[in-house]
Amino acid sequence: MSGGKKKSRSKTTTTLNPWTQQQYTQGRNRVTSLLDQPYKGFEGATTATDLADGEKAGRGLIYDSVGSYEPGVAEVRSSLDGVKDFSEFDAATYVNPHADALVESVTGDISENADRARAQIASDTLASKAYGGSRHGVREGLLDETTQDAIADASAGIRYQTWDKGTENFYRDQDNQFRRTGILGDITAAERRFEGEDIERLLNVGSIERAVEDRAKAGEYATHLKEQEDYWRRIQAEMGLLGSVPILTNTDSTNTTKSNPGLLGVVGAGAQIGGSIFGAGGAFGSGGFWGGQ
């Protein structure tokens, strides 16, 4: 007869350590929270998008100066056209108008001197009883010749001098006109040069203003890039922390044994049970509740 068999079974249960689970969950939540933030691109401009104030002022001055030289050039041209050449010499304008009166006055003085000299000749020849003679005639002839030469020389000299002075006045006037034209040209050129210098200064100021604005825009963009870089560094740091959480586990093991008594075991168990019921101390034994009646 068989005495029975025994069966044993072991069960091992492995679970994640609660601390590890907590650290992992917190780290994952932080990473997810960062990743859930919507990406915000740079919305501003990286460089100046419009002309600076100085550049605008310079541009306006350029537009205003276009053709502004024309009145000055026209005045210079008009002044140059007004310069006379000698073919336009007007004696009445430049020659002393009192030249004839001066000639008349000088020749009158010469004639008066000649008359006095003639009277003296007459007196001399009369005293020498040569009056009306050949010597008298010769002396008067010489006097007349000398007088005419003196009158001619004086008249020619005065007229030449007044004419020469008139041409000198003409050329002086012409030179003044040329000089005036040159001054007008210099003024027109100076105005253009000053306009150009003003434009250059305004454009230089505008360039400085633009550079300042560009630097400000570049700073804003650099700040944006730094924020994005910090954002991804935080994500990387959180991912690093998440990856560094140690994986701790808890392990529970249980063993179970099951027995099969067999035929002898059943008989033995029955006898043991019967003894406990019908024996001296059992319920139906001599000393039991039911046995003693």
C-alpha cells in the first residue's frame, strides 16, 4: 500500500521599488511639462527694417537738392553773357565827356600865350625898326608854327589820354564783370559743396543710428537664442537626471507544499479520528459525555 506523495511550488514576485517609481514619475513629469511648452520662434527683426532718421533726412535733402543749382548756374551764365567785348566799346560811356572842353581850354591858353608872344615880337621889331620886315615875318611864322604844333600836341595828347583812360575804364568794367561772374560761380559751387557736406553728415549720422539699431536687434535675437539654448539644456539636464534614477526592485518569494496521504494514510487518519471519538477520553468513551450514560 502506498504512503502518499508531496508537491512543492515556489513563487517569486518582483516589483519596482516605490522610491524609484516616485523619482521616475516626478522626472518624467518635469520633462513632459517642458516638452509640452509650445515652441515660440523669434518674432522680431534681426536687422533694421527701415531707414534711420539721419538717412531719411539725408535722402530728403538729396531729393530737395536735385536741380537746386539751376538758378545759380543761370545767374552765372547771365552774368557771363553780360560781359562786353571791345566791339561793344561805347566812348560816350567810358571816355571823359569833358575832353573837348579840356582841349578847348588848353588850346585857348596856348593861343593866348602865342598872342602875347606875337605882341612881344611886334614890339621888338618895332624897336629895332624891323617891323613888317622879313625878320618880323620870320619870327611870327616860327611863332605860328610853334603854336600850331603845341595846339596839335596838346589836343592829341589830351584826346589820347582820355581815350586811353576810357579803354582802361572799359577793361576795368569788363574785369569786374568777369570777377562778379567768378564770384557767383564760386557761390553756386560752395552752395552745392555745402549741400553735399550736409548730406554726407546726415548719412553718416544715419549710419551710426542704423548700426545702433542693428546691435539692439542682434542683442534681442541673441537673447532669444540664449533662451532656446537654456530651454534645451534644461530638457537635457532633466533627461539626464531621469536616466540616472537607480532601478531598485523589491522581491517577494513564497513556497507552497501539498501532500497526498494514500490508502495507509487514510486508514491511519481514520483510526486516529476514531480513537479520538471512541476512546476513553472521547465523546463516546467511558469517560465521555455520551459514554457514561
